[in-house]
Amino acid sequence: MQIYTRKNRKQEVPLIPMIDILAILLIFFIVTTTFKKKKSRLAIDLPETTSLVSSEDTSERTAIAISPEGAIFFADEEVGLDGLEKKLSELAASGVDGRDRLELKADAAAPLGRLVEVWDVLTRNGFPIKDVPARIRKQ
């Protein structure tokens, strides 16, 4: 008489379904993640207006910022007028259009003379004032 003995199988963890689940979770987290936008570390209090038409353009641009004390920043890096001139001449040499890449953010308390000096540097390097949009808060 032949007696059937049941062999004990090794306990295994099913790896293929676990890999599938991990792949689905990874895809879910990649798709639903919102990436942190680079914010300026310089606190600028923008001037306000009630009569100018605001633009809905929210594209990312390199900011030329003027602090209330008159310090000039180019992309969150403090530069003087000479440093700004060097950065703008490098941009002009690479063929960048000011309308697409630059914006001017001047604090409401920034000295007017400093703003005019920045405009002068922009114009000297081939970026007319009309091509560099300024950030102004609408009331």
C-alpha cells in the first residue's frame, strides 16, 4: 500500500506582485507631486497701481531686483552695477531676448536714482526698457 505524504513547500513571499505595487505607488507619487517653485529670498514690496492693465503672464524669468536700500540682485545673487553689467553682457552675447528671460522687481521704497541706473545698464547692454517687464501689484 502506497501512502501519499504531503511535502511541505517552502514559504515564499511573492516578489512580482510586490514589485508591481511599488511601481504603481512610485508612478502615483511622481504624478501627484507638486514641485516647489524657486522663490526669491529678497522681500520686495512691489508698488501698487489701480489704473494700469495687469498681465496674466506667469512664466519663469530671471529677476533683477532692487531692495529698499538700493542693493541690486540678479537671480537672488547680490551684484552691484558693474556685476549687473557683466551678467547682462553675458546674456546679450548668448542671444537671449529680454522679454522672454528678464523681469524687473523694484521695491516701492527703492531710490529712483538706482532704478534709473539699472534702466541705463539694461539699455546699454541691448535690453530696452520696454522689453523687460516690471512686476507691479494691482490693488
